[in-house]
Amino acid sequence: MSAATSSNPFAPCCPKCWHSPARPCPQLVECLALGPLCHEDEVCRTSRASRNVRLRRETITRPVIFIGTGTCGLGAGAAKTMAAISRYLGLRSHIRAEVVELGCIGLCVEEPLVDVQLPGRTRLSFPRVTEKQVDGLLDAVFAGTSFPVTPLGQFRQADAQPWDDVAYLDEHPFFAPQTRWVLANCGVIDPGSIDEYLAHGGYAGLAKAIREQTPAELCGMVERSGLRGRGGGGFKTGTKWTIAQKQDAEQKYMVCNADEGDPGAFMDRAVIEGDPHRVLEGLAIAAYAIGASKAYVYLRAEYPLAITRLQQAIGQAKAFGLLGQNILDSGFSLEIAVKKGAGAFVCGEETALLHSIEGRRGMPRPRPPFPAVRGLFGKPTVINNVETLANVPALVQNGDAWFSSIGTASSKGTKVFALSGKVARTGLVEVAMGTSLRDIVFGVGGGIPDGKTYKAVQIGGPSGGCIPTEHLDIDIDYESLKRVGAMMGSGGLVVMDEATCMVDVAKFFMDFIQRESCGKCIPCREGTRRMLEILESLTRSRRNEKDFDTLPLPGRDPADARDPREPHAEPAQREGLRHARALPQRDEPRTPRARDPGHQPVRPGPVGPEPGAEHAALVPRGVRGARLRPPLPGQGLRRAAPLHHRRRQVHGMLRVREELPVRGDRRHAQEPAPRDPGTLHRVRDLRGRVPFRRRHGCVTAGSGPRRRRRRLAGRGSSSAPQREGTL
């Protein structure tokens, strides 16, 4: 095999090498990592070994400057720092240094991070290096003088001389309590180089799975390991794979869910930006286990850097024959496509995500059938989170017993958390399952800054909960968090101190849920809106409110009324407001009911000088917005104009019944007794609804041809009664 670069991995290392894209090598990964296995050649073996040592930066021949250019680093000014480094090297041609861009190492609060490694010396890490500090820092490192920036630490390297009076990075309080399996390469290797990933043992798990295990054996091993989904649900990964593997289908799909929409969560983005080949390797192993030949990575378009590095990694893996057709001469083929999402929170749900990939609106659907049985395009599909798939390569390479050696009885392995909020050291944290929340917040995170006290940690995203002080010593796993009303979620940890208002926190997450609701279910669509209105009413400042007037004292101008909540308000005014709040609030006067004691039918007399005033109390309850139009002189009572639809009836509604000419049909052959057009009657059937039919020569409220005929029958005569109306 070649000792070549990633641009031409099949360049022959010697005449004995027979590998080519047309004739893939089953031991390609071992050849690249350990030396040629297809033939015996000591020169080739020595050349390959020295190359891998250089790729692992164990021995270098010229200075190397590393800079973290993940999203967090770029947000802190890493682009300006890198431009300053390039200018520095451009003005000093005698310094032939290599500049390497890295992902985030996890300590986001110290970005931009700049590492410098000199030949024969260990690698130094410097925090918060701005563009103005670059010249002085590099001059001091190359000259061996005191550093203007205090080093964060130095890496452990067996064959390199350490720096005096500089602590090792793995002894830093942020890194010491961590168990970094998923984040092992993040911030250490170049995410754009497949050669470095291979030199650090990359794709060895894929090669082992394809060459040594059947799909059923692989699913069984993952199930025995206890690996559970890291996306929030915690479903057993091996069980999900087994269900899909047993389905009889010509086409199956594997999907990587990288659409993390929880506020405060950025684990998936950081893993893809810092170690994209690990995710691709886990995705390929999972596809082989379930028998899928097509895979998708669903990644929101808001992560442009992650998309760029992932697409670059896919191209490199195809060039090496680790993706595409006939991978490692095994007969297994896999094509991976990147699907960009629009950022909808609901698309994090697996069925909505599948609808989005299919080109439809991202809406959840009821289950069963589950996606493992009937998923993408109606075929068996497995959806796994980025962190879940990133755990798979090391699990396959080291075995299920190794993976289950740490954790709790029901939750094995490690968990990556995004630590943010009111904490001294924010960033990505990977700890073993069962680590207490106190160790994460006060050990890894450094506690609450500015001398304030801890109040709570919000975990699990909008659907999670807050863990107060009394549960701070809880061991984090899936079951223990449920017992205190929270959930693991994707891994966001938002720390709050004593100054944080929990009502504001609840309003923030409720506003997020209400805006991101798909609107399919009424409890979510309407319930979250009402809950948000309640929270907004609690947090609204009443002192500047203009929509609600203060209660004035009797006989006093309302414009002169003072706010009864103000300290200088009169005691009587405060007392009046207190009693007013205790009274039942009604928009209109209550309509008398027939069952009320002493109730008498209301018979309004002739219209007085103020038409309609005496009828204002007859506006029925429930007809909100009804307005009574005063009659003209010489006319009877006209109907009100309710804002509701005319056919919408209200129980107990008062209506005006009017005399209309009787037509010669059989049902009304007898002349009805004359009635006063202004007489009010309560018309309703046994169900409490007003019927839409003619009764006793009168017509009730309604619409349609029959009502129109009755209206036309009364036209042309000045003595005809007025049209029926509704109060």
C-alpha cells in the first residue's frame, strides 16, 4: 500500500505493492496504520512507521502551530488570530512553521486557543490569544524566554522534552475528571486529514466489523454493551439495530440525526467539526449491521462549518475506498448523503425528520409502525444520534466488556454534556455515566462565578426539568434523572445562580416550545399558547402598563387616580382595589333566568326618549360583542348585531317573535292568536337549542330559503311587522 497522501492513497510504495482502486485490499486500514501486510519489505515498513509517527506529531522536524477554528473559536476571534499568525510567518521567512486548524477541544471559555509545538519539545497550549498578542507570544516561544500569556498546559508526549513549571493538560481541573472517548480526537488532530485519523487508529473498528463479524453478531455485541441512544430517549441501540436487521427488505436506510435544536446544546456540532471521520465510521458500522446500503446525515443548514468538514470527510473516505462500492473487498457498499435541514425544532423527532428527508413537511406521525419496520420511503430505517454513532467505533474495536466497564447498572459508557450558563468554565464535558451533578458543575465547571450561590441546572432541553440544590448530588443516568422530574435529553446543561428568575426561565422555554410547535395536536398548539400568556402576565411590568386603568375613588376623576400599588397611594384606594379584585368579573349584566326566584317575564313597554337603553340588561350572557341598535321613531325593537355567526345559538337566548302572514299550508290552517310584536319569549327545545323552523305562525332566527320566503311575505305592506331580531 502507499505511504502517500490522502489525494492518492493507492500510490504504490514499491514494485511489490499490488493494491489499486480496482483491486481493493481487505486489510487497507492495517496496511496504512501498521505497515504493508500484502508483502514483506523492511524499507516500506520503516517508511510507513515513521510517517505515522509524524502524523501523530510524536516527532516533528519543523514547528507546528495549532489553532482552534471551531464555531466557538471563530466566535471568539480565531479567524483574526489565525490571520495574525499568517502575517507573522510571512514576515519571517526563516521560520518554516506549519499551521494546523483544529476543532474545539472542549474548553470553549478559553477560546481562541493556540498550541505551539517545537521540534523535540512537548506541545504547549495558550488560552485566549488575540491578534495583538500573537507577535509577542510567538517571539517568546521561539526564543525560549518567558511567555506573555500563561500556558493552559502541555500535552504528554513520551519522546519529547517537557517544559519546566508548566502543568500537564490532563491535570487541568476541567480535563482531569473527564473520560474522553467520543471527544478523544477533538482539538487534537486535524479534522480535515483522514491520514491523521488513520494514524490515530481510525477506521479500525469498521475493518474489524466487516472482516470478522456478521451483521447479527454485531447487533448482539452492541446490545450486550448496554449502549443507549444519546439523543434523549435512551432506547437501547442494539435492540433497535436488531429489529431493523431482521426485516426482510431489499432496501434499508441508516440515518444520522445531527439536528440538535435544544437551546444550550452544541455537542453534535462540535463532534462533527472536530472529528467527522469518527461519525462516518460509526455510521458505516451501523449500516453494515442492519444491512443498509444508503445513509443520510440530517444536519441543519445553520452549521455551515460542520457541513463543509463532513462533506470533505466523505470525499476523503471515498478516495480511500472506505465508502462507496465494495468497501474493503467485502461486498458491502454504502453511499452517504448530507441532508440540510431548515432548523425546525420538530424535525429532531425521528418521524418528522424522515418526512423532511422525503421532501415533505416535517410533521410527526403516530407510531407504530416504528421506523425500524417502516421508515424512510416506507423501508426499514434506523435513526441514531451523532454521539451514539461516535461511540460505536471504539466499542467494536475494544469489545462490549470494555464499553460496559464504566457507568451504572442501566446506563453504560460516557455522556457528553454542553455546559453553559452561570458557571466559571463553559464548554464540552464528557464524563462517565453515574458522575454526580455536583462534580460536573463545581468540579469540571469550576462552580458559580462572582461569589453567587447555585440555584438550579436545566437539563434535557425544553422538555426536561430543573434540578435544584437538594438534588445536586444525584448520579446522572437515565433513570435517576426521571426520578427527580428531569430527563437526560441530548445533553444540554444550563446552570443558573441565585439571580436567575425561574419564572423567566419557564417563560423562555415555553415561548420556545410555542413557537416551534408543529401545530398538529391541540393540547400543544393551544395549551402552550395559554401557558405562555399566563407566564407573560406574571412577568409583565404593571407599572408601565397602559391597557389597564387603576381603580379611581368614588366621585373622583379617573385621570387623577394614582396607582394603588405605589407607596404614596391612599389606603382607601388600595382597599377599594382589593375588594374590586374579589368581585366576579362580567362584561355584561346577567340575564334573568326562569328558575330564578321571583322571575317574571320581561315585557318592555313603548320605546322611550332613549331608544334601547331599557333593553341593555337583556343582552344574553355568552353573546360577547353584541350591540343593540336603537330603533327609529315609530318602529319597534330592532335586532342586535352580534359579532358571532348568526346561526350560532346560545342556551337561554332571548328572542323577539313576530307575527307573519299565515300561508295556506296544512300545518298552519288555523289562524294563530294575535301577539304583541314587542313580546319577548324564551324559545328553546329540550336540548336547550333554538330550533330553526316555523312555529305558531312565527319564524325564529336563522337563515336559508325558508327565512327568505317569510321575509318577502311581509314586504309591500306598511302594517307588516318588523323582521325578527335577536337581542
